[in-house]
Amino acid sequence: MKFLERQPSSKGPAQRFAGDAWVDMIAEGEAPSRLRAGVVRFAPCARTAWHRHSGGQTLHATEGFGLVQARDGKVRSSASPVVSR
């Protein structure tokens, strides 16, 4: 894994986020790994568009809560700090 040099936060693109979100990429895996690690900060009421990750995803919430939809279609609220899908 390679840690990336700190860059200014970038605003999340409108096709991926509703509302204001800022993204900081912090690490990436070396080939053939597809690992990417980032920090995403959301303004109140902002969210991501519903999407999927073919290789799975682990989310670590530092504050607040979120909604997660599993492959079976069930949507659940998560106040837990770590959610894997």
C-alpha cells in the first residue's frame, strides 16, 4: 500500500453525490490490488448516490449515521462505526 501526499480536498462530483461532499484520497494499493482508501466528509443532508462495489467496501463512520443497502435489497440504518458490504 502506498500512502498519498496530502492534497487539497476535492469536491465530490455531482453524479456521485447529492449535496456537498469533500473527498481526500489517502492511500492506494499497488497492482494488482484495487484497494483505495479515502476520507469523505458530508455537509448536513448530503449523501452519495446509490451505487455498488463489485469488490466490496468497508465504511468507517467517525460521526453521524448512514443508510446501507445490502445485496438482498434490505436497507438498514447504521450508527455503528464499521460497516462491511
